[in-house]
Amino acid sequence: MSAATRSVSDIVRDALQQELKTLLSRCTEAQTAFFHSLYPGGIESLSEDKLRNAIPLCQRTIARNEGAI
């Protein structure tokens, strides 16, 4: 599928998925496993709403890991 035929929603969802993958790569193995227990089925199966909820969860986790919270 070319970029011209993709919907805006698909493009946004892909960007959110990529952001979440990047954030999860900064979490510990245990934190990543916990995330996958909260959201079974993988990142690709998450709705846009769930992606929008999962991203701040990961951001807060990373901030705690880095001592910012």
C-alpha cells in the first residue's frame, strides 16, 4: 500500500506504534513483560485509544527508572 492510499488514521496509528516500540525498548525486561500482560496480543493489535493510553504509561515508567519522578 502506498503512502498516498493510506488513511490518516493508519499513518497516525503507525506513528503511535513506533513511538511505543521505542519507549518499550527503554524499559526493563520485567517492565516490558508486565506491559505485555496488560496489553496481550502485541502492539500491532492495540487500538489507537489504547496506544494513546499506553504511551504515557511507558513515559512515566521511564521517568521513574531515570529518577525524574
